[in-house]
Amino acid sequence: MPELEAKRIMNTKISFTKRVDRETLERIKRWPGMKNRFPRVRIYSAEWGYFWRGTGQGYTSNPDESTVMSIDEALAKTRHCGPEKRIQYVEA
């Protein structure tokens, strides 16, 4: 029986109290119309767990220190990134 309980716990979805609207680079590559969801975004690298600094000077854990830009500008800066970077665009 402990195996069944462990399986049930592992399959339980976790819900967060604060909703953060975001979209991934991979989804936008597949469905370009998705980019219209957010006019202004911050770039987030889920690989590292940090936001991009818009000046190209590394990463930050503080969203307020990252640059807010248009989704088109963000796509231009990140389109070269592979799926391992897990790029996300977080609504600003």
C-alpha cells in the first residue's frame, strides 16, 4: 500500500496562489500567434532560474532589475536559443 500512496502523491498537481502569466519560446516557435498574448515581457531562463538583464550583462533573480521589452524585441534576442535554455516570456 505505501507504493500506491507514493504514486498518488507524485501525481498530485501543485497549484500556486500567485499566477504568473508567461509563454515559452518553443510554443511561440510552433504557434506564432501566441506572441500576441503579451505586449510587454521580461525574458526568463528556466534553465538557470533567472531573468535576463536587458543590457546583456548577465542574469538577475529580481524581476525589477530585468528589462521590460516588447515581445518582438524579446523574440529577436532569444530566437537563437535552443530548447535546453527553456526560455520564457513573463508578462510585465
